[in-house]
Amino acid sequence: MTQLEFAQSIESLGQQLRRYFKYHCPEYFEDLAQETLLRVTESLETKKETPADFEAFAVGIARNVYSEYVRKAVRERRLAKELEVFPPPYWDKQSELKDRCLDRCIHALRSKDRELLERYYFMVKGSQKPVTRKSLALSHSMSLSALRLTIHRIKNRLADCVSSCCEESDNERSV
């Protein structure tokens, strides 16, 4: 195939691809056709000779480009639906109040409970490696399930404290 014949076949292929993609994906048909032509020419550059059935070769690449487009569109739609479920975070006076109440309630905990809670969820200050929950349980002479139960009870006390603190603050505002 001479260069002139090759250029004519590429131009003819470009028109066929635009028609194909215009039918399947009218809003991005030009982009998909260009992507297909780019991939066809790149793959022909790496091969030593052109495939026997050039059009079948190009149609195969066009199908791959189209299936990639469909998969990407489906993923984006699924992601958009998932993001609709979770509205964007906002900051209001109620969340500020909850944060203040949480800080107040954490400081109101017994030092032993506060230290246990901090070590359960966070790395110890000044330590380079995190404390495993199993070693934390052993250091407090309890089993891992007893540690989980203790943490659960501390969290429940914190939740009760935060809700009562918020109610008190709401009652003070309404008075």
C-alpha cells in the first residue's frame, strides 16, 4: 500500500468512524473517531506491515474505544448517584455546638477512660508506632472483647453527655 492509498484509506476510515460513532454516541462522536484514528495509526506504526483486513482491524479498535467510553460513562453515572446519597458537608452552628460539647465531655471523662479511648483510636503522643488493640488490652489486664466493650460503654457515655450538653445549650438559648 502506497502512502497515497494509505492516506485515502485513513480519510475514508475517518468518515466511516464518524458515522459509526454519530449513531452510537452523537454528543462525542468526533472525539471518539479521533481517538480511534489515533490508536489505529499508533498500532500501525509499531507493526511492520498493515493487517490484511485493514477495515476489520480498525473496526475492532473502534469497538474497543466505544466500550471504554461506555464503561467510563457507567462508572461516572454510578459515582454521581453515590454522591447524591451523601450531600456535601456543611458547617453550621449546631455542629460547632456538638464539637464544643464533645470537647467538654471528653475532658469530663476520668483520665483513665480518656487515655484508654485516645490509645484505642490514636497513636500515643511521642511514640513512633501505633499501639495495637491487643497490646492495649493486655496492658490494661483485659481481653480484647472486654476492651471493645469498655470502649463501647465510654462512647455511649460520651454520646449521652454530648446530647445532654446540646439540649442544655438549646434550652439556654430559648430562655
